[in-house]
Amino acid sequence: MKDTPTEPQIYFVPTPIGNLSDITTRAVEVLSSCDLIACEDTRHTKRLLAHLDIHKPLMSFNAQSEERKIPELIERIQSEELTLAVVSDAGMPAVSDPGQRLIQTCLTEEIPYTVLPGPSAVLTALVGSGFPAHHFTFGGFLPMKKGKKQKLMQEAVGFDGTTLFFESPHRLPTALKLLAEVAPEHPVCVARELTKLFETYHRGTAQELSDYFSERPPKGEIVLLIAPQSYIIPAKLADKK
């Protein structure tokens, strides 16, 4: 059965992951024309809207309130016939951010929606790392418990594609130390502060990056990438620290 295109009532709008210039023209048009914006942190989104000179009512819609606020949003969309834009603090809604439950509700309630393309830390880090991008898996944030984290890392070093995780800066040294215990010579990349002024890509073996970040605690947003099982570090990169 083929769906018939209809005018969307909900727009899932990706926002810049760092550099505000990365927002698309279409995203600006949607944010300018919608009736309401649902966002993770109203303070964060207000700064973006101020930069764009957009003035719209905001509703907090985060991981803690998503399930509770969905009925209210659906009721308002249906009764007031308003157009809603959903944004996260950075990147694509529903990717390690609120949004998936709302999309599922749209499907069950037959509410038309659309997803705009745009900035994504996952794809930016994947391409920038230099690791193979034709086959990859994204695991979201690494778990807190050591056993679960170790199991995921063992799976990653044996996987035939690139594996990506989000990690907080204060937990990264511990994660790299554990990875070095699992596979010290395995190629790894730490992508930090993507699209921002101090963007960096650190590449090397798990042991090399564990040693590096144990002495230099990182700051900012982090993506940890683990190369495929068969990947070999290019000779010129292998000599770089």
C-alpha cells in the first residue's frame, strides 16, 4: 500500500551540532513558519532562534517529559490544527535524543510528519575519522556499567564495520583504558567538538589514545569510533601521535 503525500503537521528539524552556520535554509523556513517549537532545553533553543531572528512559542520536550507530553501535543495538533517543529539541542531529533516516541505516535494516530535532513554528529564523525563508512553501527552513549561496556567493545573490535559511540569527556579516559585492555593495538578515533572552533580528530591505537587522554583530560562533545576488525592504520598516520 502506497502512502498518499499530505501536508505535514509535525516537522522534525535537525539543528547545528556546533557551528550555527550549518543550519539549512529549509530548517529556517520551517522554524519561521511553524506555530510551536518543541525542544529539549528552551534556553538552548532560544539562543539559536535569537541568532536566526525567529520568535516562536516554545515547549520543553526532553527525555524526562517526552512520554508525558505527547498526548498534550497530539491533542493540540488535532484540535488547534497547529504546525509543530521538533528540535533537539543539537543534531537530528530521535538520534540519542527525544523524538522516536512521538514519531511512533504519529504513525498510530495517522498524523502526517516529515523529517528534514541536516547536521549529524554521527555522520560527520564517521566521514572525518577516515574509517570505512560503507558499513557502520551506532551504539548511542556507552553504558555506565563496566561489564556491559566491555561486552560492547569486544563486539566492536570483532565487527566488520566501523562502530561509533557517544561518550562524555569525563568518562572517555576510562572507556579508552578499558578498550586498551580489550584490544590495545586496535585502531581508534576520538572526534571532539565537531564543527566548532577547536574541532579535533585523534587517531591511533586504543593504547596510544588511552595514554594520551589519561594525561590530557578532554573537554567538549565526544564521538568515539572503533575501526573495523580488518582495518589497518595507513603508514603515514601510524607515525603520528
